[in-house]
Amino acid sequence: MYRTQNDLPESTRSKVVELLGARLADAIELRLEAKQAHWNVKGPSFFALHQLFDQAYAELGEYVDEVAERLVQLGGVACGTSRAVAERTQLAAYPLTALPWRQHVETFSRALATFGKSVRAGIDQADALHDQDTADIFTEISRGTDKLLWMVEAHLQD
């Protein structure tokens, strides 16, 4: 870890950096999955879904940056290469075959829900480590992820 004058104890920072690193890998993977869906979606709701997946990609980019910057602020090293993400993400692999539009929506919805659940767990973990700043970042990401999930899942309802 890098040296810093941040007043959180080093043992706390080390644990939070590990937590942030795990969520960083998931956020990067989820962002790439949004772009995969954006590029490949077809069907009667093409335009709306194409735009929605691109909006998700943009918003997830903000979350990636927030998590990576917090990780480095605490003295950690942000690992955002494709190899690092592939090794560390806990998200299921996105299918790389031609999918019907509904399957893109269902697959991306599951990924959003999984990510949201892990981010909410991160809120509790950061609180337990007395790092309210990280908990606050995770709370912001949780709210945004839930909103994205709502907008994506709306395409599955009649």
C-alpha cells in the first residue's frame, strides 16, 4: 500500500482497500456487460434498450471512478485491467452469443441485482470498519444501481 496521512488505521485501510477492490472488479465487469448488451440488443424495443444500456454504461463509469479513487485515497492500488477484472469479479459471465432482446434484459437485470446486493453488503462492511466515507460511496452506488435495475426490469413487465 502507498503511504498516506489519512487518519484511518492502516489495518482498517487495508481491509477497506480489499473490499473496494472487489467491488471495483464487479463494477468494471458490469459496465462492460452494459456495453455488450448495448451493441447487440435487437427487437421491437431496440432504440429504447440501446439507449438504456448506454446510459447504464455511462453511470457505471462514474461508479467505477468513485470506487477506484477511494481505493487509491486509502493507499491501495486500483486494478482495472481486463485480466485483473476477469480474475476478481464475482459476476456471472455475460453470454457472448446472439441473444433475443428479452434475454439481454434478463441477464443484465440479474447482473445489476447481484452487484446491488454486494454493494449493500459493502455498506455494512465499511460501517463495521468505521469508514463512513466508503459506506457513503457505496450508499450512493446502491441507490443508482437500484434505479438502473428498476429501469431495466420495467422492460420485462406488461
